[in-house]
Amino acid sequence: MSTPTDTAVGASVDATARARDLLGVSRLTNQALTTWLHGLPGVDQVGCEARAASLGTRSIKTTSKQWAIDTAISMIDLTTLEGADTPGRVRGLAAKALVPDPSDLSTPRPAAVCVYGDMVTTAKQALGPDSGVKVAAVATAFPSGRASMAVKLADTRDAVKAGADEIDMVIDRGAFLAGDYLTVFNQIAEVKKACGDARLKVIMETGELVTYDNVRRASWLSMLAGGDFIKTSTGKVQPAATLPVTLIMLEAVRDWRDLTGDQVGVKPAGGIKTSKDAIKFLVTVSEVAGDDWLDNRWFRFGASSLLNDLLLQRQRLTTGAYSGASYIADDSPSTAY
Amino acid sequence: MARLDVKKTYKLYIGGKFPRSESGRSYEVYAAAKGKAQKGTFLANAAQGSRKDARDAVVAARAALPGWAGATAYNRGQVLYRVAEVMESRRPQLVQEVRDAEGLTAAAANSVVSQAIDRWVWYAGWSDKFVQVLGGLNPVAGPYFNISAAEPTGVVAVLAPQESSLLGLVSVIAPVIVSGNTCVVVTSAERPLPAITLAECLATSDVPGGVVNIITGRAAEIAPWLASHRDVNAIDLSGAAGADGVDWGALEEASADNLKRVLRPAGTGTAAVEPDWTDTPDLSRLQAFLETKTVWHPKGR
């Protein structure tokens, strides 16, 4: 279901022109970008990790926990990104997104299913037009991003044409680490154009960026180039979505909105497996970015097994008894064949 | 110079590790009272397990199930026999703990420990035999082989006897795990120390982590969560007899929600009693935690 508010913002804004204004330069050069990005305050690593750890100690119980679990479920991008993905597996995942818990139909649906570009049609068909569950496709030579620009754009257009509501692109980490920020900027801006109305999530692969300073710079660069979402990882590289990294990204989107008035979403992906973890992230969202982000339009979890744990916790709260894997629908019925 | 006693604070046994209780609680364990004394001497601190420890233990038991149930019967028998060997080498400690816990004489405690060790050997011998005894080829009216075979039921919650701290404990654990089940055991509240030493024996024998999980504490607090737990397949209520504040009827009722197999305590209602563990066992406890799989196969000429 594509409502006007769900389409990408700033699709018409020329990212390069806006960047020139923000940087106060007449021509966007790599040097101008470098000066600007390296002028961002450095991240206090110890302080950031301590803050993330302290936010993780909050005790969320009873009705707050109930709310948090339902909110977290509604924020999930239910993901399958395997070479062995079959149409059956994608349909199974879509069925799970439509009815996450057959024993309790009041369970909210996840925000989206996230698949490879060639599975978009299958996912779209399985979800139907009115489910409210979006289809996100990874593009631009996911997960490495090592392909020519023409291939990346074709990959993106292909997924959009197949009906993807959201595109998850990867940045060129090689160029970023080499200090070639302009290339990264231009690639994001061009992919953004190719997306049309689809919202663009920019995967920074923070596990390959080495430092927290780089995470902050990549976040600002992605927003400057027009990303609708900044996303931590592909899920293929360890470490993936850690709490300190997400905290830095949440600070970045908060500051970006103060600077430009535009809101950008955040999506931690990979490694978030338990309800406890998910609730820690929600606490961090509320404390760092603010409650405006506590909505699946602005915050997502890229995950596959997280949903099952959230469902177990939800059943525990509704029935009063601990639950087990036998009471959760198996979303991968066709992997063995 | 007088030496200070080293007073121990024991921990739980979950998933092959010895964690503290999630609740951070512990309680004091005293020896059985002797003569006119109200209370025996202080022995040690034991961890007071909580419902969340039980939850973690069930997760560990569930994770250990495929490996243990999938092990060959021969292998499981060897592992159980190994537990007997390790207990034998720690005999003096076990004897002392049983004496302290149950107030027995040295000779009586020695005899109890011997019987507990022999019980492992007895059940170990059954590991590759009970399937033949309890299953078999069924005569059916058609050209089919019809075969019934016993399989483990899954994760079993066990309320260990309150009185018999070692022999009773072994007599409820061994029949559960010999067939391939994994278990979560709530020990005697007043006499937990032999159970902790048994946990140390299990950890240093070849029993895979998570197959036996031992929680010390009060059954009345933990048992209702295990009885209602939907990922527990069976519950042994033997230890509900004589446990403070435990209503075994209510536990049986809670177990009905996911159709758990329930092994009731001996006796009825409030008159439930602990069985005499010194009796030679039979297969009933082993059989209580099995499922029967029946296979039809067409018969050629």
C-alpha cells in the first residue's frame, strides 16, 4: 500500500545543489567534501560505548514491554538474502509477514520483506496489493558493491520496475576508505534518481569502516547525497549492527534534521536476534534521536530470526506461560528441497 | 594457628556451565538437626534459582536434545556408566554430604552412595535394551510389517525428591536421560548439596552440556513455571510430595495446557509420599517419558 507519505522525500531535491549550499561552496569537489566531513566532531569511543551500554541496562516491563514488542515487530524488515533463496522460500517469508502468529491474529505485521532484486515479483505477488507490507530489494551489486556504475544503476532500475517499494543499496566502501568521498556521493545521488518513488536505504557496512569517526562521516555523506534511510550493514560482515554504531547514526539523523529540517530513517541490520536486544535499540532511539523516530517509517530492524523471538515473548505475555519453537510458524518450509 | 573455614557458595548447573542465579539470590544450607537441636550446623550457601533460571535451563535442554537423542544407545549407555565411575572416585565427598544432609550414620550413608552409583549402572545397561523390550513387531490384518519403537519425549522437567538427596535424585534423573530425553531438575530445597556435587560429576564425565540442568531452590517458586512451560514435554512430580507450598494437583492441571506427560507422585492427594528409593527399580520411570513411534511397511513375498 503506497500512500503519498510513504514515498521518498526530497526526490525532486537536487542533492548536489543542496550539498553546495550546505558546504558553502560553488562547486562540489572531493576536497570540499573531505574538509566538511573531517570537520565533524570526532567520536569519543569510550564515552559512546559506555553510553550504549548504560542505555542497554534499562528495565522495560509489563505494558511497556508489550508496546515495545509490538513496535519492534512492526519495524522488522523480514529478510532472506541467500544464494539458495527459492521462490518457495520467499513465498514462505511473505506468508509469515502476512500472518506472523497464526495463534494470535492481533500480532502486527512487519514493515517489509527484504529480498534480492530477482525475487521482488514473487514477493509482491505473495503479499498482494493491500497487505501494508512493503517489498524492499537489495541492489547495486549487494553485498560487496564491486561493480561498475552502469551495472549498479541497472540493478536498481530492475528492482524498481519489478515493483520494489524500497531499495537497499551498498556504498562503495573501497572508495570511501580511499578518501574518494565524491565518488560515493555521486553514486548514492545517481542511485537515488534511479529509485524514483522508492525509498532509498544506504548501507554503509559499518563493520568495514573500521572507526566510529568513519561511521559518523559515512552517515553524513549518505544523508547529504539524498538517502532516505541510513543502514548499518549487509548482514554478511561481522560485526554488524552494534548498539554504539547505531547510537552514532541516530545522533547523525537527529543533527541532520536540526540542520536541514529533513528527517532520515535508521536501520540497524544483522546480529539483532533477541527481543532483549531489540528493546535496547528502541530505548536508544527514544533517548538519542527522540520519539519521532519510534515508528516504522523512520526506524527498521533488518532481521530474520528476531521475529521468532519477539513472537515467543509476545506469547509469553499474552498466555502467561513460556513458549517454545513448536508454537512458531516455520517460515522456511522449502529450504531442504 | 587455627585455620579459617573456606565456606562455599555454590552455583547452578545450566547448559554445562555453573552460572549464578539470574536473581542473584542465595540461601543458607544447614545439616540435618541432631538430637534436641532445632537446626544443624551451617554447611554452605546454595544459589536460589528463579523462574528465569528455569527458563534458561529449558532453552539449554532444548538445544541439547537433538544431539543427545540422536546419539547411539550404546554411546548413551557408556556415558551413563562414566557418571558412575566419576561418582565412585568422589565417594568420600558424596558420603559426607549425604551424612550431613540426611543425618545418616557413616555406614548408612556409604550404602546410599553405593546404591546411587549402582543405579547409574543399572540404567546404563538398559540404554540399548529397553527399545526391544517395550517395542516390537505388531501383528496386523494386512500385508504389512507394523513396528512400534520407543523414542524420547523431549525436554523433561523433574522435581527431585525432597528427602532422598542423592539416591532419590539419581533415581529420577537416570531413567529420564537414558532414553535420550534432556532434563531440568529442581533439587531438594533443604538438601541441595549432594545435587551440586552430582552436577560437578556430570560436568566432568561425558554428559553433554544441557542434557542435565540442575537448579537449587524452592520447588514452589519454580515448578509452576515449568509446569506451564509450553516447550517442556513432560514433568516428573515425584519431588512434589513433601515440598513446601507445592500443590501437585495444580501443577498437573497447568501441565495439561500443552498435553505434557505427567508422572504423579506416589500416593494420592495430600497423602502423596516419596517412594522408597532403595527398592530395585523397574522400567516404569523410564517408560513414563517415552513416545511410541509406529511404522507401517509393505511386506513382500
